[in-house]
Amino acid sequence: MREYLLLNNIPDSIIETDKNGSNTFNSVDNYAKKNDNVIIVSQAIHLNRALFIANCKGLNAAGYAVSGQEFN
């Protein structure tokens, strides 16, 4: 995902990746501890769950689903 964002002119300085998240809940929870605004870029199958969790954590969250075709 990070490489896709960089290739589409998203500055590296605003990209946050979670290397410690073993699942969607942990990744959103790890982010929520440091921030309160987020755009989640994820596979479509995970995005609704991630946005739901972010909302429950009080984050102002928006999402963008990628299909996987972007990486081929």
C-alpha cells in the first residue's frame, strides 16, 4: 500500500504504516493512540471493518479501497 501511495504522489511524511498490527483491530488501535484523523487505505474486504473500528475508537476516519490490481 505504501509503495502505491508514493507512486501516486502522496508524500512519505504523511504515510503511517503499522508494522506491529497483527490484525485490523490492532492496526487501528495502534494508530488511534497517536492520532485522531485518518484516511485508511486498505483492501476492500477489510475497509468497512477498519472504518467501523476507527469510528468506535473516536477517530475521524475516511477510507479508500484498493482491489489489489493497483499492485500488478
